[in-house]
Amino acid sequence: MPIAIRYLKISNYRSIDELELHDIPAFAVFAGANGSGKSNFFDALDFARLVVRFDVKEALQRHGGWENIRCAKSEQSREHVFLVETTNDKIQFDNLNTDSSKVNLVWENEFRNYIENHIKVGESWGERINELYGRFKSEKQEAWKLFLNLRLFRIEPRDIKESNTSIHDDSELQRYGQNLAAVLRRLEKDDEVRETIIDWLQLIVPQLEIVQTETERLSGSAQLAFKETGTDKLFPAHLISDGTIYLLCLLVAMLDRPKTGITLIEEPERGLHPKAIMELVKGFREHATIESPIWLTTHSESVVRMLKDNELWLVDKKDGKTQINPVRNIENLQLNLDEAWLSNALNGGLPW
């Protein structure tokens, strides 16, 4: 059975006092005003990634410590709680602190319950313990891959230009896109992926004829090069618009994803023409799957205008606490979706 997130609960993380979300689709957009808590929601998911990949102590350290992440508006003093239920498993972190053994304890308790449900009457535990542990671990890891492989992108075109030849790591696109050239050089080896990227770029930026990587002579690192229609030479990345660099980074983030894992992209509309945004939304929707969802944050009515039923989730803050609610049955609206959002007819808070 494909792994899909059925239920997600986050408690006591920055502006999130308690948040419960049901049935988030493969492609979802979280729209709201500045300071409403969109980034905090994505950061909470990234916190869970660090707990899964490392441990609670490492996650707290990278997120600034317990005092930095606790919800100051919480009416009761409690520790961080994270729970996600999927179609075949549950990931739960209760009362987290710097002692990562609590996560291990959850794992052990779930394994004990798993054994009790799979041992037949009269059967010895010793005869099947290794077999059951192997099966349990395999099933468990499939669900945990959603967060183990979670990728959060806050792309900065200027950082990409400045670090264009200085990063060799091509394993996966980094959060701010700094290693775009290195990752693109790896992707160029796949003819299908290379052609797909060029086709997308030419669809959105018709004057762009070629995008490729070249090897820098001294360092051997990859650097981006572009060729526009009507020109005879390739241009380096620093002579190309921020919007084109940003678009290329978004395409790589969309196409170079693991089969299981959440992709989070903050404000993909920045610096892009509304037509480009429209094509990107279509692409994100087309490539998103329940095992590899793509979730966005946005301030753009151009993004909201393109959304279908259940894809828009409104983020608002009341009494200092973040709330997130889905927009459903949009076919019954008297206004276009973006107009309803901008006028607050959806009761999700004003988008500015």
C-alpha cells in the first residue's frame, strides 16, 4: 500500500500551540500573511526530520534550543509533541527533551505491540523475534522515509550566483540552492531529465536556448552557463537574471526528488512572471505523489488562482497562535478563488 499522510499533529513549536491537520493532499499550498506561521509549520516538519535522522538533542541544537522553539503563547507548560499517522504506520514523539532515549522508547513499545499482534498462541518468541524485527523495521522505515528524506527549500538566487563554482556536493540540492551547478552536472548525465529541464525552461523563458554546466579549469568544479536565442556565446550565471536562476532551481527541486519523502518549497513565486507561476503550479501538481508530496507556502494570488479543491490551506494567527484550515468545495464560491482569498471571503485572515 502506498504511504500517505492521514493525520498530522504538532504541539508547542514557536507560534504553534496545537495544530491538527487531516488528509493533506499530495500537492498543497499554505497561504497566509507575513508572520502567520507558515515558516514555523515547515520548520516544525524539518525539526521532525532531524529527530528521525539524528536525535532530539541534535534537532534542538540546530533549531536554537528548547527555549527558542517552545510556544510562548501556550497556556500550559509542556514539551514538544509531534505525531503523524500514515496509511501503514505511526510516527510519534511525545514529551521530547534533550534525552533522545524517549524516542527509542516509543520505538521499543511499538515493536512490543507489533510482536504481540504477530505471535501465534503457543509460539515461542525466540523462534520468530529476528524475523519479526526485520519486518517491523522495514515497514517502520518506509513511513519514516517521509521525514528522513524531507527537503525544505528557501532558495536564494544571489547565494547561488556567489557560490556557483565553490561547492562540489551533488548528492541533493541544498536548502538555499548553493550547489545548483553541481547537482545540475549530475542530472545532465540523464538525457531524459536534461531534456525535461530544457523543455520546461524554454516553455517559461522562450528566449533561453541552452542551459548547461562547464568545468572550471582551476578547481574542477561545475559552473552554470546559458545561451539565449540570437547570441553566439554562453553567458555565466552572474549575467543571468535572478528569476531564471530561481526557476532553474525550482525545476531541479521538483525533478530530483526521492520516491518517498516530503518536499517543502517556500514562496516559489518570487521574481517570476505570472505565466511562469501558472506553469510551475501545473508542474508541481503533476509531479507530486502521496509518497512524495510537494507542499508550498505562498503570498501570491497567481498561485492561489491556479489551485483546485482541497489544495489551498489558509494560515492565520489568532491570539498569537497559528491556525491552518483547508478550503473545500471551491466550486460553490461566488468569486474566483484568488478573489475570495484576497477579500477574506474564505475567513482565513487577510493575506497581507
